[in-house]
Amino acid sequence: MANSERRVLLVDDDPLVCALMEELLVGEGFEVETVVTGQAAIDRVSDGFRGVMVLDVLLPDLDGTAVFEAVKDLSSDVPVVFLTGYGSTDLALSTIQSGAFDFMDKAHVADRLAEVVGTAFDSLMTRDELAGASAEVPFEGIVTRSPQMRAVFRSLDNALDSKVTVLIRGESGTGKELIATGIHAHGPRRDGPFVTVNCASIPESLLEAELFGYERGAFTGAHGRKLGRFEMAHRGTLFLDEIGELQPALQAKLLRVIQERSFQRLGGLQTLQADVRILSATNRNLEEEVAAGRFREDLYYRLAVFTVHLPPLRERSGDVPLLVNHFVAEVARREARPVPRVDARAMELLASYGWPGNVRELENVISFAVVSAKGSVLTIADLPAHFLRAVALVRGSGEAPHRDGGGLAGRGGPPGGAAYAHASLAAAVPARAASAVELRHFPTLAEVETQHILAALAAAGQNKSRAAALLGISRTTLYRKLEEMG
């Protein structure tokens, strides 16, 4: 970045602090300007300011966090360094998790300011670089330009080259497995195996055998030796997805393996070494699970040595057009079809939705649209009917669909299943397009039931017991219906 572009916007109403910061930064070759109100800072970004913002938490007109939210909406190319005259760990944590570049106490300005601002510039790509990179980040398969996700990657930089256990938290569909795959691919065990276990998809009675393996005759049906996932992941990485679903008995056994770095196959006497790096993921609030006695506290602290939170898609809405174009091209390639262009009105509709199922839900909608598109342009009429009904419901109520983050404190909401209720399409799309969609894609009763079940599972974070309770049916009935759905 050219020196003329190394601009810093100081947002502080204390003239002595501003004078000190300006002297420090100008001496390091930065171009500095100062504003004293939050609204002035927002106006500067709106007018096209591009550089690093040093933002005081307490301003005469607006709270610094409100200014930060406005700046994020206006531009993803302005790293924000928060400044406060009083230290607050909670405030520092919340701002960093929301995508701020750094948080600094005014008492440390003389020692840290120039270094922090310089690092912020190092992380700032030019607009041309962003456009040429197709918004691809170092982790394969993740497409983003959002400051929240950039904060995630900055945080992960500290964990990539270590053997520390990492707990990945976030709602279903936010890309937790992609993050785990990226940690492995960029870590010291990249040449070793990467083995995944979904703790929610394997029955409790079989999960222990899957994890630790078994010897012939260990139980009825054990006709030969089977290697467990720990053994398969030797000198590599073991990813335990949906770790919050692990039952208490297996929690104790997993804790023992982590502590002792060894285990035995079921029915075996040989002690095997567990030379694995453990990554885990959950959409549950494990602190609440610990408090309720459903998850072992000692296991939680073993797994959460390093924790990363993935923001839901509704909090990085600027990524929706990027993801839409990415999935359109990917699905078209997979289906050996020409890549359609996305109509502006269809893109606006996609960007306006809250995506309770996050990136996975968006991918499913785009997959349907690409396959059903008849021409070279993907329009509203190509989008699935259940999605259009959900958008109509949201626009009619004035609320964005979202659901409990399962571990993202303070980010909850009504169950995502409500998004599939019946509603008029007129509030969301032109009457002609709505009619075309209803004629082409009017759902059968079986399709409505399928969507309702999928919505309940999404609202319950894929927990089948909770989904069954939401639907008012037994877990056995839910399993039967899932089998019928295929």
C-alpha cells in the first residue's frame, strides 16, 4: 500500500489524547485526520474514507460501539481499533468478536498505537486485490469479505501452528467443519490424516466402538478387528463434530483418553497411543450444558483450550452476493451447465433474507435454483417456493428469521420453523412472478411435511429429541419419517 494511502482517522473528543496520537503516527509516516464526534466519523466513511480508524468508546454524541456497527455496514475496508480510558475485559471481548481489529487502553497508547495501526494496514487489502482474489480466504471453501470472519482468521493465526485443542462454536450451517479442515490443512499435522466423527449421527450404542475400535468377539456381531477413529487419526487430527451431543458415559471415556493420551479397543488388552490433535465443534451453549449437569466441566475445559466463534450469516449479510455467485458457479460446474447470471431482483431478495440455516441453507436454495433455471438468467421464479414463502412471511412481519445460536450468547430468536408457515407471496415478489412460482412449484402435502420437519430440525440445532418435541411427535415417529424422506 502506498504511503499516501496510509491514512488514519482518529475519533476522540480529548484534544490532548488526539495530539499525542497524531504525533506518534505522523512520526511513523501515517497521514492523520481527526474528528470529535461519532456522526462525523460515520460521515467520513460514507464519503469514502479508507484506512484505519482509531475509535474512542465514549463520544459526546454516540456510543463507540454504535459507530462501529454503522461503519461495518458502510465498508468492510476500514479496520477499527477501539480506544478506551477505562479497561474492560467484557467490552474488549465483545468488540473483538464483533469484528474490531484490536482494543487498546489509553494508558498503553504510547507503547502500542503505532505497532497496532501498522499491523492493521498490513491486513488491509486494496479494492483491486479483493476483486482479483474472488474473496477466497486461506481456508479452502470459505468465501467472505466480512470483518467478523476476518477477525476469526486473525484469531486462528495464533492456533494454527500449535497442538492445542480447538473448540469451534456457531450455529448449524456456519461452516464449522470447513474451519476444522482448514486448521488441519494449515497446521503442523497437515501431512497426517484428518478424521471426522459426527457425535449426533452415530447411535450411542455404536459410538464408543467407532471412536476406540474393537477386537473380534468384543460383542455380538464383532466378527473381526475394527480400527477406531482415534487409531485412524494417529499423528493427524480428529474432528469431533456436534460434541455437545456426547452422552455422559462417553464424555468420561473421552476425557480419560485426552488426559492419558492412550486407550484400548473394546475387548482388547493392548494399550494404544492416542497421538492426535483434537478439534471439536458444537452449536450448543456448553456453559449452560455444564451448569445443567449435561456436560462435564473438566472435559469442557480440556476441549476449549482455544475457542473460536463463527458468526451467523445474518451478521455478515454483505457476504450473501459473494456466496450466491460462488455457489451458482460451483453448482453449474457440478451439473455441467452454463453458469447463469443472477437477476438483480433475485439477488436483492436473497440478500434481504436472514438465513436461519446459514450458509448451508443458502447453498441448498442456490442448488435448487440453478437446476430449475430454464434460461441464462436466474430469476425469482427459479427460487424454491418454500424460500419465497419464508421471505414473504418475514417481510410481512418485519422481522428477520433467526434461531438460537447454541453457544453464541445473546444471539437468539424464534424457531426457524416459523419461516415455513403459509404466507402470501405478494409481499415479497411481483404478482406475475409469484403466480409463475406457485404454478411451477406448488408443493405436495409430502413436500410440505418434509420442509416442516427440516425446519424443526434447523430450529432445534439438528437435535432430534428437541425437534420431535417441537413437532409434537415421538422421537421414534421422527426417525421413521426421516427414513421415509430418504
